[in-house]
Amino acid sequence: MTGTIDIHTHVVPSSFPAYRGIRKDVAWPSVVHQDCGHACVYTGEKPFRAITANSWNPRLRSEEMEASGIARQALSPMPELLSYWLQPDDAAILARHTNDEIAQMVSADRARFLGLGMVPLQSIDLAIRELHYIAENECLHGIELGTNINGKPIGHPDFAAFFAVVNELSLPVFVHALRPVGVERLVGGAMLEQVIAFPCETAFAAASFVTGGIMQAHPDLRIAFSHGGGAFGQVLPRLQFSWSMAPELQEKLTLSPNEVARKFFYDTLVYDEGALRYLIEKFGISQLMVGTDYPFLIMDREANQRIDRLGLSESEKRQILRGNALRFFGLGFPQTST
């Protein structure tokens, strides 16, 4: 199958097992179904998000993909389901259920779907156990991680042992903003968390991979950042300049920030051709992949058309629309341009 691969789409299972733990007031997810394919996700007793059947129904997703010109989707959990705030044993149960649900969706049409699982990273040991489970499941192709684990940035050296196993298993990692820092400073409606705080949160996460030394230890890690890397592109020149004038930082980080940044992958979810051109200039055309945020309200419905309007060669378009995603997932595609 040829055509566009969308690496940024989310799923919510149609149901979750009843909470089997012994704790009280646990923010355990559930789905309350309504009429005509609509439902609401709850965390504990609190409603979190209204969803529709395309969140869990692979047949419906396939029909909508056909209509929008998307040949293949990578299915990752709705970020709130990552649930790093749960106790580790509870989170491990939730991760296994969600991973099995995603694998089942992928198995319904392997030509259409790729699976990104989740791990309980509040426990390194349990997360590594789930990593092995994901690696052994032929319907799961990588993992989704949040930008921070209960406030600790994902690139912190405390996660070095985890990423050593990720590297050993050669699993790609898709990083998505989650419970961002600074929301108390937003002025306006609740949706501004996604609009303003998410890009800043993603920049913190990407920078932590540079300064925390994880990419230096494992330069072949395949890490992708959602929403075009957020504000990281604007932060990077400052980081590079500081590195260039600080010998002590150069001793610690032998790879320059610019070198590390051009090893990362980024989705195209920036809603603007000018922003896309900036990403190409800053990170290289070989590092961009289509992302839409399907099926949520904020999704980009013009991803293919926006790339068409960039005036790229057919080879360059093919890289962004499909080839770079195949390389990210380890499915084979030559890197022809940077």
C-alpha cells in the first residue's frame, strides 16, 4: 500500500476493566456509552473528554482514512491514559489492557494500522517488563511516552536504564505533551492548555533529551516529538549558542544541540505552511512525518494539502508523507536528503 502515513492519531478502548485494586479514590478510566456512537471518558468520577466511535472502531477509522487520503495510521493511546499518577501496579494493569486493545485494532487491518503501546514509567522495572511485551507483540511497533513523568522531564538521567532497553529493542518512541507545566499562567479558556502550554511542554522535553545526555549515550534512538516539537525550534538556537561558548558544557555534551536536534523526528502538526518550512530548514526534510491528531477536535484536516502547497519535489513530498515514517518505524526507507 502506498500513500500518507499519519503517525499522530489516538485511540480510546471501548471499555476498561473495573478497577481491581484496593485503593480508594483512584483516577481509573472508564467509558460511558451514549447514543449514536458517542461516549464520554471518565477518570475516576470526573468526566474527561467526549469521544466518538472512531476512537475505538477500526472499520470506521478505515473509512474516514480513505476519505481523507490517509493510507495508514499509527494508533497511540489518548495521552491522559498514560496515567503516570497511578500507583505502579495499577498502572501496569491499565497499560497491558490498553496495549492489548491497540494490538487488537491493528490486527483487524495490518495494512492500515501500526500500534504504539504504553508503559508504566513511574516504575522503571515495570516499564521495562512492558517494553519486552510490546517488542514481542507483532501488532505493536513502538511506544508513546508523555513529556514528563509526574513532573520529571522524560530526558532526565533517572530514565537512562529504561532508554537503554528501548535502544536495545530498537523501538521507536513518540513523545506527546502531557499535564504541562505553567497552565496556571494561561489566560482564557481550558482549550488553551493544548494551544499554548503543550508546545512549551514539548520544548522542555526535547531539550531534556539534549542536556540529559540520553541521546549522547544512545545516538541511534528514534524519538519523535508531536506538534512539530512545539517551541523547541525557537529554543534550539539559544541552546546551541550557550553550548558553543561553554567549554564545561561541551565536555559533558560531545554532540552539539543542533546535531542532536537533527536526529529527532517531528510531526507536521503545526497548521501553517510557513511553520512547516521553518521545521524543514531547522531540522531537515528527512525528519518530518505527517501527524493529524485524529480523531480529536484539534486535528489537522488539511495535512496532505498543506504539504502539497510547500512546492517540494515529488521525492521530498514522498519522504514527508510516507518515507520518513517507514524509517522511524524501522520498516525501511532510504534517507535521501537532510
